[in-house]
Amino acid sequence: MTTIELYDSKPKVYRHREMYELGEFPPLGVVPKYMKAATIRPESYGKPADAFAIEDVPVPSMGPHQVLVLVMAAGINHNSVWASQGKPLDVIKLRQKMGQTEDFHIGGSDASGIVWAVGEAVRHVKPGAPVVISTAAFNPRAIDALMGGVSIYSQSSLAWGYEVNYGAFGQFTLVEEYQCFSKPENLTWEAAACYMLCAGTAYRQLMGWHPNVVTPGAPVLIWGGAGGLGSMAIQITKAFGGIPIAVVSNEERKEHCLRLGAKGVINRNDFDHWGDLPVQREHMKMKRWTDGVRAFYDEYKSQLGDSRKPKIVFEHSGAGTLPTSVFMCDTGGMVTICGATTGYIGTLDLRYLWMRSKRLQGSHGAELKEYAAVNQLVADGRIDPCLSYTESFENIGAIHQMMHDNQHPPGNLAVLVNAPEKGLRSLPADLSIY
Ligand SMILES: NC(=O)c1ccc[n+]([C@@H]2O[C@H](COP(=O)([O-])OP(=O)(O)OC[C@H]3O[C@@H](n4cnc5c(N)ncnc54)[C@H](OP(=O)(O)O)[C@@H]3O)[C@@H](O)[C@H]2O)c1
């Protein structure tokens, strides 16, 4: 990893202290006892806007293969939208069942920062290195990880900043050595913080499920094209020669998708057949649904310019859209799904699935090689992280609420943590004196 140019932060006299303010830097390698963090506690589960508190908490201690990263900026994702509501999973209770004692959760599954201290067995990163972090946390020594060769299938596989505590919303985050990837030098801290989770997940959905991967000239239907995942999916599809057709809910989002290279964009508000399929006996309702989905297909065809169905349908919206996804998918194609923003009990007409040999593929996170591949695409300038909005650390609840309400601007979101202002892409000059 390379060390990059320094920015001019105000010189400060450092002593070993128990705690530092946000934006103050202890000597490289020195770990204070306490840190500021945005915590969630069970008694605050509820509206994301009210669920976070900025507290002083102990800095976690490192295991031999672990790394403490001083967080410069953190990305915003649905993981903490879910965690702050305590549903569908109470993450604090989950960890307590696993034997961990903390009664608070520090979320945040995307970050950029500086490797600050490393465990004694760490070999691949050094203090001072600018990094971005991948969400994938697993035990590389778990027998199922070793035998299966696919880390995400391991029973030990967990999401950092969700199922694993001490995520990105603290002055320091605790990660495994292998979660660290070089920060693309061309990016600001906040832009670098915002994409790994969505880009990695989208990359696996589109490129990880052979033989159903993006191929040149093949159409791909992308729900939520202007969201975090969707913005990455449009660009990944383009990068591998596919034809992205996006779905959105307003004009601003449509423009965003077209800018990213979508060939066409559908406004889902022009249709109303969403949600669960009617039960088999309700013929009138079923006819209305079929008319609705056919009208949606007509609009898709006019956006694409021909009648080929999508080879891949990129799903994460869940119950509201799954019946349409299965209908829309081409013969031998794949609906790949990683989430369920509109509900996780989905319905589908199985006839479309079996008669046309379609594949319904669950997909979760990504393998390290997939995070590496997509990070390289970002570093090469072939994928824009699409940072659209950056908040201050104190407003972390408000930015999660905005995401919960689907009121966020197109693309990805971030908060500054230790980065003193927006627009910086280099290391603090003070670091050079240690
Ligand atoms: N398993 C994993 O590894 C993984 C990783 C990342 C994300 N996820 C999950 O994937 C989901 C999306 O994540 P994200 O970061 O892309 O979120 P995001 O930035 O909020 O984007 C989600 C998009 O969904 C669309 N949407 C909202 N309500 C909808 C509805 N009723 N019907 C159709 N589309 C709707 C919105 O687009 P329009 O309103 O413009 O249509 C929105 O832009 C979340 O549930 C998240 O938890 C899972």
C-alpha cells in the first residue's frame, strides 16, 4: 500500500491521553483507552432519527490478526437502518447469545480510514496505510471456510458493522486484516467510504453466479437504479458490456441512471400491480395483476428498443417486486436477490420459474476476490462511487432516517468521522512526525 500526499492540518502537541476529540490524531500506533462513537442501545430501538447517541466507549482490544483503523469517513447503509429499529434482527441480543457482553451496537458497514495499530500476526497492512474496508468478516481458519473455499458460505461468516460490533461509526473500528483494501488515491475520504458494501454485493450478484453473469449485449433489469446497489449495478453491467435498464420512482433518479449509462429507465409509479400475487382463486385480481405486469413489460421493451427479456434481474426490493422480477426474467435467466426493502415474505408464480427454467438466486455480500475486483474498477476510474451526500457525524440519525424514508438523493451517502472537512483525500500532515 502506498502512502499519499499530506494535507495541512493544524499542528498539535500530542500527549498520550485516554481520549481524543473527533479529528484529533493520537500518535500513529498509539491507541487511546476511549473513543467517541455513535451507539445504538436496545432502549433506543425505533425511529432511526432517534436511535443513535454519541457516547464515549472503550476502544476495543485487538486480536493477533486484527487491525484498528482510525475512521476518516463512514458510509451509510440499510444495515444500520435495520439495526436501529431492532428488526428484523436484534443485533445486540444476537451478539450476547454468542457470548459477547457489550450492551450497545456500533454500526457502520463501510469506511475509509488509516490503519492505526495492528495485531502481532498481521502481515499485509501497516500502520499509516490509507484503506477502505469490506464488510465480509469470517474465520479463515473455520473448517467449513477451508473445505468449501467460499467464505460467505461459512457458518462463521458475519457482516461487520451489523452482526459484528465496532463498525465504522466510531473513531476507531476493529476489523480483520483481510477486510482492508487500498484506498483509491483519487477519492476523497467520504467518497472512498461510501461504496464497498454496495459495489461488492452488486458485483457478486452480477458476476458471481456462473453461467448467469453479465455478457456483452445482454439486457439486465435493475430495481432501484438510483440507490446504492442500483448505481453500482448499472455501472458494473456497463463495464462488462451488458445493457442496463433501470427502475426508479422519480425524474431526478431517472436522470441519475441515464448519466451512469442506463439505456432506459422505467418509472415504477406509472404502474400499480406491486406487492403479493393474488391467491389463485381470485381471477379478477389475477387478471389485473397480469395486465399490470404486461404493461410493465411493454414499457421495458420500449426502453430497450427490442423485445428481449432481461438475462439477469437485479433484485433487492423484495416482496413488492418479486412477482414482476420472476415474470420479467428471460428463459434460462436469473433473478438474483440480496435484500427485501419492501418485505421479506415474497410471492411468485412458480409456473414462470419452472416452465422457462429460470433461476432464483440468493446472494449475500461478496467474496474477498470480488471486493478486490470491484475496488480495482473504482481505482481505475471505471466505476464512480456515486457519493451524493455527506453529513456531519452528529447528524447520523437524520441521514439514516432519510434512507429509511427513501428520501435520500441518488447514489451513496457518507458521514465524516475523523476527517475534519469534506474534499480531503490525503493523510494529515501531523502523521509524518511519528
Ligand atoms: N445482503 C446483502 O449483502 C446486501 C447488501 C447491500 C444492500 N442490501 C439490501 O438491499 C436493499 C437496498 O440497498 P441499497 O443500499 O441499494 O438501498 P437504497 O440506496 O435505499 O436503494 C434502494 C432503492 O430501492 C428502491 N425502492 C424503495 N421502495 C421500493 C418499492 N416499493 N419498490 C421498488 N423499489 C423500491 C428505491 O428506488 P426508487 O424509489 O427510485 O424505485 C431505492 O433507491 C436494502 O434492503 C439492503 O438492506 C443487502
